[in-house]
Amino acid sequence: MFYSAVLLVLVSVAVAQQTEWEQCGGIGWTGGTTCVSGTVCTELNDYYSQCLPGAAPSTTAAPSPTTSAPSTPTQTSLIPRLGGVNTAGYDFSVATNGSFSGTGVSPPVSQYSHFTAEGANLYRIPFAWQLMTPTLGGTIDSSFFSTYDTTVQAALNSGPNVYVIVDLHNYARWNGEIIGQGGPTNAQFASIWTQIAAEYGSNERIIFGIMNEPHDLPSVETWSDTLQYVVTQVRAAGSQNFLLLPGSSYSSAQTFPTEAGPYLVTITDPLGTTDKLLFDVHKYLDSDNSGTHADCVTNNVDVLTTLVQFLQENGNRQAILSETGGGNTASCETDLGQELAYVQSAYPTLVGFSIWAAGAFDPTYVLSVTPNANGTDQPLWIDAVIPNLP
Ligand SMILES: *[C@@H]1O[C@H](CO)[C@@H](O)[C@H](O)[C@H]1NC(C)=O
Ligand SMILES: *[C@@H]1O[C@H](CO)[C@@H](O)[C@H](O)[C@H]1NC(C)=O
């Protein structure tokens, strides 16, 4: 995801009474279970009941997908089905040319326990390359790493089965130059990941998001060679982690089968199996697939069906939809609900999803699923996401 404005940090405030839209039950819930007059405590899933207006439960909010995934009786998965959200902030002001002019904003850690209580088990935490290693190819800044790690640990500690994607959010670039194609060398790129491997290499609940949204690459084949170099180096550094490999055209799920996919399926893992190499894809639902409009025009089931077929025909590989989302509008509640229901049906070929975005985004941001200041969730999250969490 790219955006130009730096937005205000939201600090969530928990409230004690079960007024309209508040939680009123679910596994692990210790607060009140009665709702104010005019609302009904409605079970949305095992983990979350909410005081909804009137007597009409919204458990039917997510419609069934229009197409079901091909059956995959022989495919197994080392990783459980994942669903959750991007918690943005450390990436604020990274431009699509890989330049960075910000300072990083910490996502409010209260969101992790909030969303995990609702059933989420995946948090993607983007960061600017320049914050982690202020000098290209240099050592990790220990002060920033400590700050970032506090956020990662808060996410991991929100539940025993929670996974985190450490997301290097730089569009395959550093200050306008493309990795391995005139810009940073493959060794400079691999350096940040071998250092992160030294910190997180033995924690299998930390997934390495090798690069966010490569785009306008002179050679996709050369980019695939760069990824192979990083995979080899990261394993040599002792990493056992799942690695997310991004294609081209902003990690497009749509172009993956014809553009980057044919190259990326040839990448090998020194671990001896490709089971821990997952493909990283993004897809929005608005008119130009940019994720900048409040309204949605597609549920993407056709695009994802084509992707699933490609993955199954090329070694039964797996992908994760690490960015998707829409506005808090009726069209997006319908389309996103259908998309996420399809993703759920296509496990394990599609491992899961993370919605763009919460974290330090204000609730007024067009694609925001950041909880309101009074602790209530956005309508899109309630109607389209919660019903499709693992
Ligand atoms: C919580 O805040 C949202 C956004 O300001 C508002 O729409 C909603 O009515 C509030 N709910 C409660 C229970 O105060
Ligand atoms: C990158 O893009 C930003 C935002 O458009 C611009 O201000 C900056 O000059 C660009 N930097 C390079 C090196 O192209």
C-alpha cells in the first residue's frame, strides 16, 4: 500500500459499559455481558459477541463466494490458516520510489489484544528500510530495533497462535534505485535480512516479508535471482522462518500467474523443500485496484481462482493475501466479505489474509479498520472480516 499523507495516531480507550456496538461476550471475555436497552448481545463468532442495535443479528453478513476453490485433497500445510490486519506506522512516508522522509510512528499495542480477542491471528508490521538500517547495507539501528521489537512482541504475546509478518516496506528500492538492477546490491539487500535472522531466525511465528510491492522492474527474472540470493543467505544465517516472496506490479495477485510467478516458482530453499517459501500477493477491490477509494467494484474471486489454479499446477505452492481492504461502505462490506470467504475456502493454497489497515492510521483514513476511540470496531471489520477470521 502506498499513500502520501502522514496521519494522526489513534490511542484506543477501553470503556467499561456495554453500550451499542460494544463487546458483550466471547471466549476469554471477562467484561459485562448485558447490553443497553435497544441493543441485543449478538454472537459474531466464538470469540466475539457485540451489542448490536435492535434484534437483528448480523451473522449472515458475509455472503458465500460465487465460486468455490478447486479441491486439493493431497495438499498439506505447515502453517495454520491465518487472518488479521496490517498495523501500519513504521512505514509512514516511505514513497513508492523507496525514499523515506519520516520518523516512524508506533502502532498502538492495545490493538493486538483487541483484534486477537476477536479471532485474528496475523499481524503484518511494516517498516521503512531506512529506519532499520540508516546506512544502506549497514548495521541495524539498535534503538529502532528495540522499538520495533516491542511492537512485534506485543503482537506475539496477544495469543499463543499469533503470527507476525515483519514487512520491509520499500518497493524493491532504496532512495529511487532498484535492488539488483542499478541500485542496492543483492548483498546489501540480504544484509538486513541476515541481521533480522540473527534476532528472529528461530521463532517460527515470525514470518519474513522480504519486500513490499516491487514495481516497474526492468527485469522480473533478475528480481527472481535477487530473491534466490536472499533466500540462500537467510538460511545460511540460520533462519527457519517462513519467507514471503513478492512478485511484480505491486505484488499483484492478478499478474502473478503470467508475470512473476513462472520465475518465482523456480526459487529453491536450502532447507530442501519449498514448503516455507510462500508467495506474497496483494489485491484491492476498487475501480483501479489502488486501494484508495471508499467503494468496491469487485470481489476478486475470479482473480484469486486463477491464482489458485496456477499455484496448484506449479507444485502445489501457497500464497498469502497480505494486503487487501476497502472503505467502510456497503459495496466493500459485500465484496470484501465474498473475497475473504473465498480465501478461507481456498486454504491451504491461500494461507490467509491481512487487511489494510489499522495501527497508527486514524479511524477517518479511507481504508481504516482502526477501532474508534470508544473501542468499537469499524463496520467493514465487523461485517466482512470477523466472520472470515480463522
Ligand atoms: C463510538 O464511536 C463511533 C465513532 O465516533 C460512533 O459512531 C459510535 O456511535 C460510538 N459508539 C458508542 C457506543 O459510543
Ligand atoms: C521519491 O519520491 C518522493 C515523493 O514523490 C520525492 O519527493 C523524491 O524526490 C523522490 N526521490 C527520488 C530519489 O527520486
